[in-house]
Amino acid sequence: MAIFLTAESKVLVQGMTGTEGMKHTRRMLAAGTRVVGGVNPRKAGLPVGFDGVTVPVFGSVREGVEATGADVTVVFVPPPSAGAAVAEAADAGIGLAVVITEGIPVHDAVVFTSYAENRGTRVIGPNCPGLISPGQSNVGIIPADIAGTPGRIGLVSKSGTLTYQLMYELRDEGFSSAVGIGGDPVIGTTHIDCLAAFQDDPGTELIVLIGEIGGDAEERAAAYIAGHITKPVVGYIAGFTAPEGRTMGHAGAIVSGSSGTAQAKTAALEAAGVSVGSTPSETAELVLARLAALRGTAPGSALTAPAVTAPGSHLGH
């Protein structure tokens, strides 16, 4: 099982003919994603070849949806055009819009996330790595080769870097889905949205929640876990060493006074029964221990990967 993205998902790529769109379309196709078309009004009707696979280019999202039945779009367009791209997808009836673009103004994000929600379109991002359901589909920029085999762990993360590291360290256990929601101040899909979906997914046995300093999303997630989640949750909060008042990595990762600290977020999660690791590798060990307890088996050994950055500072993609 999986959340939001399955083997049946049909994907359009808005901005496919740009440098990033071309590179990641090739990677998505190699991972088995059903990419059914690109969107570029200036290149409509000109098919693009990717290692033996030909992908048509449409002049609009609506045209692509009518021709292919696409239900997912991934946005690789520049910041000034990203909001219009999401609105176009929502107007065309796309159910899931994955916005990879970073540097989108907060006001624009407020407008297009609200517009999409009102039309029944789920937005993941902006400024996110996307999501992957291993063995089924991969939409965005998550490297498929770190995901391992399909499994029963669900992962939701603000940080792209930590998404990759935890997936690598737990690759032998495998994931039902991993969702990088992005770390901007305004995003579409939240920790709580993913927690609810994983709770309802019979293929997810344990949930990993990765947060970071800034805002109160993790505290709100902790309250939701306490009231609604019965599956075990393991967490990690990046940014214990971040100095006050300085933005670290994502636009939303900034501590102001006592608000948004890693210590406060960790305390809230632990009060809700979440096991919280102090490093990514310790977090992976906690996951294996919780799974072993669930299954009544001896704990396995966590796989180790070279640290991506110093502990407590994993805030980038």
C-alpha cells in the first residue's frame, strides 16, 4: 500500500523541457513512474525522447489531462510562474500537484495553496523533494536508488536531506511511502495530513516524522498524534545547534526567542509518546527497535551512512 502516489498514478511534468525538468523526468521514468506527458505551450506537439521512451508535450495541463487521464503533476517551473502553474493544474482537475520549485514568495504560496485546496487539489511543497512509493512511483527529485525495497515504514519530512538519509539507513526495512513536505513557511500538505494518511494506510506499520526548528508545525503534529494516531511514531528534529534569529536552510527554519526551538518540539513529541532520536542514525536505531517490539523479534542493527552534515544542522535539500 502507499499514500497519495501509487503505480497507477499518471504524471504530467510542468516544465519538462527545461534543464531540471529533463533531468528529473529521466530519473522518474527510470524509477518506473508513469510519466504520460510534459507541459510547455511553446513546444506543444514536439515529443521528447528519454532513453527509448517518448513523452508527448502538451500546450496546457487541461490538454494533457484530456489526452492521457493524468491525475498528478510535478512542477519544475521558475518561481514567478509557479503559482500560475499550480492554478492551471487545479483548474484542470489534477488531484495531486508536487511543487519542487524553491524561492517562491510566501504571498504566492498562500494564494496558490488556498486556490488548489478549494478545487480539491492536494499540493505537496513548495520547495520540497517530492514523494516516493518504492516499487510503485517516484515524483520529484528523491533518488530512487536509496529507497531500498517496498516496506511498511511511512516517512514524512520537512528536510530533503534527512529524507534521503533516513531512507538509506532503513532501506532494508523499506517504506510504504516517503513524503518530503518542504520547509517553507507556507506549504500545502502538512505533517498532520501525512500522519492521518499513514494511520489509515494498512500497509504502514510505523511512522517516521522529521521536523526542524521554526514555526509550530511539530507541536501541532504532537497534539494530533496524542489524539488520533495509534501506530508507533519515531521522530527527529533538526536544528539543536542553530543560533537564535538566523534562518538556517529552509525559509521557515528560524528560531525567535523561545518559539520554534528543537528542544521545545522534541519535548512536545515525547509527551505524545513519540520516540525522538538525537541524531539521524539514532533515529534509525529507534525505528528498528520499535519494529522489533511490534513484531516480537530481536532488534536488528541500523544501517549506517556517512553523515550528510553535522548533527543538528540537516536543514537543506
